Amino acid sequence: MSTNTLAAARTAASHRMHRRLWDRRAGSWDEHGAAGLEPVIEAVLRHANAGHGTVAVDLGCGTGQLSLPLARRGASVTAVDLSPQMIARLMAKARQAGLEGIAGVVSPAQCVDLPPQSCDLVVSNYTLHHLRDHDKQAVVRMAHGWLRPGGRLVVGDMMFGRGMSRRDRSIIASKVAVFLRRGPAGWWRIVKGVVRFSLRLGERPVSAERWRQYFEAAGFTDVTVVPVVAEAAVVVGTKA
């Protein structure tokens, strides 16, 4: 088996594993997974500045925390998620609300294929930290290609590095303090977190400054980093 074939097989296996994981979470996502993300969702929507006629793409849409409000504002939304169950729940909610401007697409964010200059807005919320760093960069470059001139990319996510900056250390210390107060269960969370963070398993956050670099390298202008709460921030860039 060639190196390329082996790499493709590993990628496909990873996608299947993550699809099963998020399918299992779909039923409780609204009550548990998305809970606590409201300030970040509101910040992404505010900076998206979508209105009637906006053509938008929502990467890692989940059950519609961004897609549904965008559609209510008159946007036409391509909602992308690797989990068929997430997409199914989103589309059921859209039908129940009488929203016809949402099209669901089952795909990993880094594998989406859209026509050049076909949209006005690309958004993502608490999804891209799961990707490897080179895939994060690839998504930013792809979004730049999909957008029309004047279009906007808005990414909300956990954004902190590996303790090299004062902000990183403050975020890590605050998380450790919270878990320490929870007793043995919290201590176990710290151990798991150290292992996952050290080996970059599942969650692979990078700093807001790194995100700024990704945006600028892809060609975005007027790149702005907006801290929200705790480790969360929103990065906004415009295609010239």
C-alpha cells in the first residue's frame, strides 16, 4: 500500500470514528453540548451581519445554533456537518419553524467543495479546534476562495495556545482551579485534559494570534480578533 493510499485510509477511518461520535451526541446536543456557548454564538452572529439575500455557509453547523438564526434573518444557508444525525435534527427544526432557506450537507469541514465566489459569508462556531492545524489553514484558504469580494469569514472558537503567553497561562490556570474545586471527579478531568492537550487528541486549539496569521496568509484583510468569554474568541476577516 502506498503512502498516499495509507494516509487516505487513515483519514477515512478518522472521519468515520468522528461521525459516529457526533451522531451519538446529536440527541442531547441542544441541552448539553451547545449549552454555555450562547455568548460566542451571539458574537459570531453579530459580526456576521447577515440579512435578507445573504448567501452563507455554516461549517460544523451542529443542530443549527448559527444556521437557524441566519435563516430567520433572511440568509440562504448551506449547513455543513460530518454527522448525518446533526443534519437531520437541524433540518427537522428548520421544517418545524417554516424555514426554507437551509440546505444540509453531510461532510467534514475540510472536505467541502463549493464553487469559487459563490457566497457572501462563511461562519463556524466551536468546530475548527477539532481539526489538525494544517486542516484549519486549509479551511480558511477554501473559505477565501468561496467568498465573493467583500465577503466575510467569521470563526468563533476556543482560542489559546500551549502556555507560551500570559493569556494562555491565565486560561489554563482558571480551568485547573475550576476542576480542583470539584474534588476527585475534577482531578480526573485535569489528568485527562493534560493527556489530551499534550497529545492534541480530539481538541487542538491554537491561539487567536495564530488564527489571525491563518486569515492574513489566506488573503483576508481587516482581520480582527474579538475576545468573548474565558478561552473563547471570534476572528473576523474580509475578502478584498
